[in-house]
Amino acid sequence: MNRPYPFHDTAKRGILLLLLLFPISLLSAQGWGSWENGSLLERVYLPAGLSLRLHLLERRAFDAPLLSNLFFERERKGLSVRPGIHTAEGSYDSLEIRWEGLHLLLECASRDELLAVKITPLERPIRSSAAVLQLGMVWNRPGWVGRKDSALLAETEGRRWTFSASAPAEEEPFLGLTGPFLAFSLDQQPLVITGGSSAPTPPEGERLIWENKERALREAAAYGELAPAYSAIQSVLGWNRIYDPKNGRLLSTVGRLWNKEYGGYALFGWDNFFLPLLSALVDPGRAWDDLREHLKDRTEEGFFPNDSAGNGRKSLDRSQPPVGGIALRELFKALPDRKALEESFPLLLEWNRWWPKRRLNKGLLSYGSHPAPNPWEDRAAGTAVGAGYESGTDDSPIYEGVPYNPQTHLLELQDVGLTSLYIADCRALEELALILGRKGEAQELRRRGRLFRKALEGLWDEESGLYLNRRSDTGERVKRLTPTLFFPLLAGIPEAHARRMVREHLLNPREFAIPYPLPSVSADDPAFPKQRYWKGAVWPPLNYLVWLGLREAGFSGEAKDLAESSLRLFLGEWNRKGWVCENYSALTGTCDDPRLSSDPFHSWGGLLALPAFVEKTSKLQAR
């Protein structure tokens, strides 16, 4: 079994050094970090829950604004935030902020209980401005906070803390803030704030920031020309990893805006299976934990839900695409851990068994939404919309006009993409079953995979040279083309069929071989110009799965080309705005195209860059 992205020797040494330097913060919820989802301007110490929150103030004659809550957003009048480096273990992070008349760089660094914050004006403020530091306790944790002269004080779990700054404090009594705070002018020089149990000084804090930043840059530099992509993946995972105080765990999430909308955190069925693969590259100490936490999210019925929220909501009527076996296999290749594999395999085998029980439609598979408890009054449950959500491609044109059958609780569409991913899931789990010595389960998976492989051939359309979705109510072939029609490359299809699919469609400049591939619907489809959501935009998981299919089907050159074009797309927005996007315009290569609906800082965006690391490693191995 070839490892998909074994690390370069230099990078491997860097990661081992990282594990030695930060053994606790990598493997448990402890230390300073951006753990609270509420604002990018807040740092929290775990496990105590001590919070240092930054507010920005512009002093005006009337209505002096105070910026307190900051998220990565595409559009907000007078505000832009550019994420920078965010190390995997949280030892260093940076943000460039433009707000009203302010343009500044915010840097944070930590080591053990020591926290350092540096605020550097990049331009002279247009108006008199201030940084307001507020100390508090989050998640209703016990503790005491106060102020004495120009210092903030706290006591948590028997530990005493002192926070001070490199400039004298100014009185700002009319801000409406509760709890102790200090205000400092931002009109001239950089401001350095330090905090810890040993009353650290600003020079100590500034030195810590410099040291941790240099270490982060060296770690990324070990990847040569891929260093910017490495930093970008590390940054998006770092900023989107938060603490779940209800269950006492760190969670890798897709994005802070989603967490805000879902009542604390949001986990998604297929999104969160991809995140451990990205962590395996930039944060190996957390990768298996990322998978373990997602596996805890399964329902009593044995499937992984479309979504699960911090407020307790969970979609009990629908799952999401079966990529769990693929993710488990690829993670095991990257970071072999037999014990973790033994823990994970039975849960994913149960999910594999669930699909034919709940989603079988005349010998093939269809997405659906079945009767289930719905205490949250989810209006999508038991509808075509809910079944579309199960597909992960929500409003894809291939589902337009396809009815939902209320008796079978399925869409009337025998789905090429779903059936192919299910076969790939069987193949991946069979491979892992053999590693674990589970011969009986390997035979079970092989039989089931072969059964669906045979059924999939019934969807082959000789005229078009593709496996086409088929209406189960009318028998009509659906000829709208999306990248999911290339998922059969993961399913061990005949070579002649694979060759036609790739040459006649994937490499066709009228369909998918456009400057910014892969569009979520063929470029000659009438929906393509819309670009909104799954009607034309480029989605990272589609590129990743098609690239993986090309490699498995023996199209190494085409896989390399797709990896390179995906990397260019990824780096374009990272270099331009510091964004890692949920989806990208297939027309402009950006994710601020007004036609899009795209979270600008979405973890699975890193899937566009991941194949480039694999391809480079493969090239080095070949030498």
C-alpha cells in the first residue's frame, strides 16, 4: 500500500521537532489559542476558559464604532480581514485587518501559559483609535478577573495571571463593556500585550512572537515551492479548529460562519471525513483525533448524518456521500495506526451496510430522506430538498425535475455518483479488512462491491461514452453532465469505458477542460453561467475525488495535470486575499465573484492543494 503523501525528510524532521516542542497542545485541549468561535479577536486558555478579547475603537465626534466580533466574511462594509499564518498547534497566528480608518497587523504567539499579542499599525490611522483589551471567563467556567492600575488580573484553578502592555492605559468609561478592560492608543507605535502567570514583559512577548513566526516559516519552507500551499492549509485548519465546551473536545470544523449559524459548531457528513486527510499533512498529531470525533457523530441507526450542530440538532432522516472508507484508507496510508484502524473500521462497515438497506432503488442506489424523528422541525426532512442535501451537491442540475417518491423516500434517480462512491467504499474497506485479518468481512465487502459493479454497467451509455444517471420512474437517461459522472473511475470500471470518459469528456474544452476546472456542471450546460453553488462553481471535493479516481484508473498524466490546475486555482485566491474557499468561480477563479455563494475561509478548500503534495512525493519516489 503506497503512502499518499509521506513527508519530505526535511519536513519530517520539522514535524518531529514540533511534536517535541508542543507535545501537550498538539494532543490535548490545553494552552492558548483561537478556540472560541465567537470572534477572531479572542484568545482563550484551555482548560481554564480564561479569555482575552480585543476590541477596536475609532474615536469620532458622534457614534464612535467599536469592532468586537470578527469573522471571515466576503462582504462587510468598511471591513476586510486577511488571514495569515496560523500554526497547527496554535503557537503563532496573524491577521491583517482593515476597518474604517484602521489598517493593522494582529499577531499572537503562545508558549505554555505565556501569551503575547502585537498590534502593528500598517498605516497611520485616519482618526484617533484604540485597542481595548477585555478579560473574562468563557463557557461559564469558574474564575476571577479584575483590574489594578494598568494591568488586568485573573485567578483560575489556583493560578494567578497578569496582563500588561507596552503603552500606558487610557480611560474609556463609556464603551458599554462589562468586566475589566484596558484601552490603549493605536495612534503611533506598535502595541505589545503580554500575559501569563509570571508577569512577562513586552520585550519577552515580542521575542516570543518573532521566534514562533520564524519557526512556522521554516516548517513551511521545508516543502519548497509548495510552502505557500502548506501555510494556507495549516492556516484554514488552525483558524477553524475550535473547542466544544459541551463535550470537552477540540473540533476541526469547516468554517466559523457555519459554526455560528449552527449554534456553536457544525459537523457535516462528508466534509468532516476529508479534514483528517488535510490534518495528516499539516498537523499529524491531530489527524486521527479529527476522525475519531467525527465518528462519534453517527446516529443510532448507524449512519453519519448530513449535519450535526452544537445546539443538539442532527439530521436523522438523511446521510451524505459514502466517502468514509476512502478517507479511512487514505489516512491509514499517510499515518499507519493499527489501533485507530481497528476502532474505526467497524463503524464505517456499519455505515456501508446501511446504504443498501435504506437507499436501494431497483438494484442501484438513490439519495433519499426517510421518516425519522424531527424535533427541530427541519423543513427539508422527507422532501426532495432533503434528498438533495444527502447528495452533498444540494441543488445540482442533475436533480432538477426529478421527483421524490414519498413511498420509497427516494429520489427517482439511479445515481451514478452515489453508486460509484459506494463501490469505492466497499473496495477501500475490503482492503482495510484484509489488513486487519477480517477475512469474512472482506469477502462480504467484495461480494457487495461486485454486485453493485455489475449493476453499474447497466448505466453505461455507449452513445455518449459515459455512465449516465437514469430516472427510476421513467427509465429516461439524464444527460446533464457533472463531475460525479467521473466517480466510476474509483469503482474499477473497464479500461475502455474509463478511456472514453476521460478523453471525450474530462479533457473536452467545451465541457470540463476549461481554464478553471472542474466546473460542477459542464461548461456547455445552460446552468453553467449562473455559477451559484452547485450550478457551475468549482468545488474542492469534486476535484479531489476525480483526481483520486484518475490515479486509481491509471491516468497518471491526467491526474498530475488536474493536481497542477487545482493548485493554481487554490493559490490564486490565497495569494490575492488570503482566502481558502468553499467553492470558486469557474469563470474568474475567484470566490468573491458576486454570482457565487461561497464561504471565503472553508477548510475543505485545502483539498484543491492536497493532490499537488501527493504528486510531488510520487515524483520524488520515482527518482
